Amino acid sequence: MNLNQRKSYKPIKINNNMNKWLELLVGLILVILAVLAWALYPSWGAAALTVLKGGIVWLVILIGLLFLMLGISDLKE
């Protein structure tokens, strides 16, 4: 089969209206479950905040490394 004779396939359109509502519903359920878990087990909330603080520290470190690499790259040119 020649490359010029290949059939071009069109992507299938998917109705995203139901997906939007499903995303909203799942998001709402997850938020409600998180609030209930925090209310019933306060120690989970403290652990989640500790993990979040650690994630912020890593994010700052990685952004700093990114700027260092960009600066070194600019100095080479």
C-alpha cells in the first residue's frame, strides 16, 4: 500500500457534557470526604499539613534549581 493511498481517519467526537458533570460530582464528593476525615480524625489534618509544607519546600528548591540552570545556560551564550 502506498503512503499516498492511506485513508485518513478522523478522531471520534466524545460528548463532554456528561464528563463535566461527572468531574464536578467526583470533585464535590472528594472535598466532602476530606472535610469529614479532617473533622473526625484531626490528626490526619495535621499530617496533611505537614506533607503540604514539605511539598512547598521541595517546590521552592526545584524552582531555585531551575533558575540556576537557566542562568548558567545564559552565561554560556
